[in-house]
Amino acid sequence: MKELNELWENFLTQKKPESKEKLILYYIPLVQKIANKMAYYLPNHIAKDDLYGYGVFGLFEAIDRFNPQYGCSFNSFAALRIKGSIMDGMRKEDWVPASIRKKAKLIEKAYQKLEMDLGRNANDEEIAAELGLTQAEFSQWLNSIQFVTILSLEEPLTGEEDLVLRDSIPNKESPDPLQLSEKSELKALLAKAVGELPEKERMVISLFYYNDLANKEIAKVMELSDSRVSQLHTKAIFRLRGKLSRVKKNQLL
């Protein structure tokens, strides 16, 4: 730890290239961890090496831009940059087939419509019926689109605000989002929406994004199968996107 602190001090005060190179080598495992975690939800044709390459650029940027006065650890700061860099790379490759995008949009609209009509969380049977699918077919749809959700939490919520859905998910290590939401009505509404998710979906989101557990680890904690955890994750994201769509629509009225 002392050696690491000295590296940071040398880099921040003198910008020595050799210090930066050593910092990169030290934090490379963080890039690998994030790339491996994200790869779990992505289709097989997307190589981990590509994700790793995108992530390394994010690490470079994080090291150049980090300032201890931000009040957060470098790992937390870098993780956001690394994930953002990977996602930017994937978007440029336009890796989501049109058929998958269509299914994802239909599911999001189904959650939006039903939960507005019902005034509560819609269950799988109701969503399947709204889509004109059997429960087995709906389950297949969820499996086919699960990798789309890896982007959803990082997408801007509006064109005017620098706010992403991930910001509204409760973090046990930071103040209650509802207490911080005075700065943004939209953020308050989204924090509330996360709190209203079905218990298992809310737990999966929290464990994945803030406890930094991999899918298999979440499955073990919750005593569920990997596939079940993936489906809970997918439903939670599209339920939240549906709630967001309603908020944005109401704001325009």
C-alpha cells in the first residue's frame, strides 16, 4: 500500500511516465474483472479480448483524470470509466441485432403500459399475455435479450440531464438516494421506482451493481440458478425503463 501511495504521489505531482506505467500494470486486474463480469451477459460472438481492449482505454483515462479531492477511491472512479469505455466500444460496433432491439422495446412498452394500468408491478403471466406469448415463449424472450440490459443502466435518462439509471440504485455504502434526490426530481422518482421493484429483482440489481458480485455469486447467495438470476436482472432493468418512460411522458403533459 505504501508503494502504491508513492506511485500515485509521483504521478500526480510530477506526471512521470514510468509512474503511470506502473499504475496501469497494478490496476489491469480491475479491467479484467469488469470485462469478465460484463461478458457473462453478452452473446458469444463478442470476444472478451475486445471488451478488455476497450476497458484498458478507460483505465488510461481514469488514471489521467483522477483527483483524490473527488472524495472517492480510485477503484470506484476507474470502474465507471472502464465500464463506460467498454460500452462505448460496443455501441460503435452496433452489436445488437435489430430483432433483439425490437423484442427489448416491446417488453419495455409492455411493462410501461401494464404497470400504469394496474398501478402495481405486473407479473410474468400478465406481461406474457400482453405480448401475446406463452410463459415459455416470454421466458425465451428474456433469455435472448438479457445482454441488452448491460447497457441500460448507463444510458442517459434524458437529453437535458447528465443522469443515468444506475445513479438511482440504492448503494449501502453511500447516503440514501432519496435523501440526495432534492437536487433532482427525476432522480427521486427513479430512486422510488427502484425501491418498488419486486424483492428478488431489487436484490439482484443491488448485488450486481453495488456489491459487485458476479452472476454465479448472486445465484449462490440467493440460492437460485444462474439462468433465474439472469432473468430477474433482465426483468428489473426493463421494468425500470418502463417506469422511466412513464415519468418522461408525464413530464411532457
